[in-house]
Amino acid sequence: MIRAVLVALALVLFIPTPAQAGGPVRVDSLAELQQAIDAAQPGTRIELADGTYVAESPIAISGKSGLTITAAKVGKAEITGPRGFTFSGSHHIVLRGFKLTTTQTLRVPSTSTHIRITRNHFELTTAADGDHWLGVDGDDAEIDHNTFANKTNLGVYLPISGPDGKIAQRTWIHHNYFFNHQFTGDNGGEPIRLGLSSKQLLTANAVVEYNLFDKVDGDPEAISVKSSDNVIRYNTIIRSEGSIVLRHGNRNRVEGNLMFGGRSGIRFYGNDHVIVNNQVSGSAGSGIVIGSGSVIDDTTSTGNDRPDRVLIAFNTLVGNAVSITGEGNRPFEPHDCVVANNAVVGSGAQLVTMPRGEVGFRWEGNLLSGAPGGDLPASGFRALDPKLSADSSGIYRPSGRSPAVDAAVGSYPTVTLDVDRLARTGAKDVSADERRPGGPRRHPLTTADVGPLAP
């Protein structure tokens, strides 16, 4: 009884104070953390000491702005238990450096904007199938340098949605590590789901870049795009069942992604996408899948929208079980797409298979080697070895004597850079790489480049 009274008195009397003028407010319990949040003014930085903390009630961030709430040392303050952080009516908040092992999903609601979730380790202990880990409904969220690891049941690591009739705007997802999602079903275990079928025609303006996906096997889709006008670029996917899938929506750009040894590469539906400068190598499935449609110009259904006017250009496809394939299981063939200046090296009976055919395609400037072109018209390719060689990091580049150098057909002004983010100048090279002596070169992302402790 005496101890309980003393604890209660301590909580009443606790007034968090900075260690020095303008310095952080340091706390070492969840009760102190909540009081510090409640008392904080814009510009306050609150630091939680190392330790493991059981959250029996929400850690509420309500009606606040301009705060940084952080572990004193990245990864050394663990929040566990049935509750965790909650946001309401807040903006310009940074949540940083925690290890989160709660059973409660962390949510950024539509009432909270400009929320940054950075340098946290997510390994939630959600028991129910379908529970997600970090849900974003608010505009201008930044999700960066986090780890999402070891999920074994149904649910998405990071779904982006929004309130009814709207979608979260300008979400920026970068330098995260998505690891080891081993849900054994065949749908509903994506690392990132960007939108919903009902929101597919809404413009989200999200950017998903510089993320590493490793052993993400919970779904055939590692990045599942179900909205419009997004950019998916410079990500690395290795050893994964999941691939990049434009499942719903229009006008998305997929650029400069590196995909090694997985189930498949890039698959798309919908209209007016740009898919350029990507490398898919060593896939057990298809390098690029040109979808077929169960519907035309979809609006809100879960059907597969026939692809129209998609640009697939300057990609490198090497050593995949199937290089470029269409789908034959739906009634509507793709229309008016352009497949140009791709370097394809493979094997098997043919490199391009379009079982349902296509309408109004333009095939040009492609270099194919290792097997017949198949369903690609003779005017759309040259059967020449592009003489690609893998550098030490596994990125395939044209050699000095490659017929890919300066051989691109057409100008393609929307393709100004190559896989290294360097300018394509003069006559463009076929493949994702524009050959040049010296200069900076990209490498596939590793764990040193992403996650809480990365630069």
C-alpha cells in the first residue's frame, strides 16, 4: 500500500525537464513518457531510456505537433505488450528508434499528417490472421530506415490506404528492410500494399525507393500497387516469392529496380505505366509478365484491368526461366503497348510468349540471345548476343564490343537516366545500363544500406 502511494505521488509530481536548456526531455518509464508527450510543446525531443517496457494502455500522441519521440539509443528501448503508440490529430511528429514487439498495429490515421516513422524495428506479435503492422491513412507520411521482420501469418507489413473515398497522399517509403515474411497462403502477405482495389483510380503520388526485400514469401507480390501515379524505383528484391506487381491503377512508373533469384520480376495491369531500366535475373519464373484482362478500364472491382499503352523499355533480363510472357487465362489481350530496347538473354523454346496475343503493340530495338524470339515479330528485335557481363555486384552491363552500345531505336525522351541514375546521352544503349568508362556505379542494396543503423 505504501509503495503504491509513493508511485502514485511520483507520477503526480513528475515534471519532465530537459538535461540542459533546449536539450532533450529524458524519461525512463512509460508513465513518464506519456506525461512528457502530454506536456510537450513544438520542438520538444523526448528520449526513452534503454529497457523493455510493457504497454498495458496506449501511448497516446494526440493533438500534438513538432515533436520527436525517440529511443535514447536506436533499438535499445523495446515497447511490448497489448498496446503501443497511437496518433490522433497530430502532425509533424517523428517516432524514432524503438523496437516494437506489441500485439497492436501501429496506425497513422487520416487525422494525422506529416508523421515520420524512422529507424524502428517492427516484429509485432500479432496473433490474428489479417493483422497488419504499420497502417498509413494520413497524408505526407515518411516511412524510412525501419526493419520489418519475421511475420508468419496473414497480413501486410505496410499497407497504405486512406479514409473512405480518398487515399493517403505523398507517402515516402525509403531505406527500409523487409525480411522473412513466411505466411504459407497464396494471397494477403505483401510487404507493401499501396492502395486498395476500391481506390485504384485515385492518385496517391507515393514514392517507394531504396528498400531491400529479402525472403518475402508471404505473397506473390512484394510491392503490390493498387492506386495511380506512383513511383517504384531503385529497390532491391532478392530470394523472394514476391515481385513488383502493378495490380490496379494507372500511370505508375517502375524504374531502376534490381531483382535477383526470386519467383518472378515485374507484372502489370492497367494503363499508361512506364517500366524502364530494371534488371531481373535468375528468376524461377518470368522476367516481365504482360497481363491480360478480365475487365477493360476497371473502376473499383477486383478484376484484372487489361493493360493499355504501357512502355516496357531499356530493361535487362538475364537467365530467367521465362523472359517475357503474356497471360492466356483472361479474355482481353493487352493493347497498344511498346516493348523496346530491352536486352534479353535466356534459354528454352522461346524468349517471348504471348498466348492470347496482343493488339497494336510496337516492338523495336530489342536484342535477344540464347533462344528464338517466339511471339515477338521479326521486325521488333535482332538476334544478337548483347555481350552482357555481370560486375562484382551482379549487375549486367554491356561490354565495350556489345552491339547494345548506341543501338537503341527511337528517342524515348521519358528515359533520361540509366540503372545507375546517370544521364543517357547521345544515342542510347540497349539494356538498363548506359555504358561509360568509370563513373559511379550502383550496387544491389544490402543490410548495410537500409534499416535502423544504416547511414
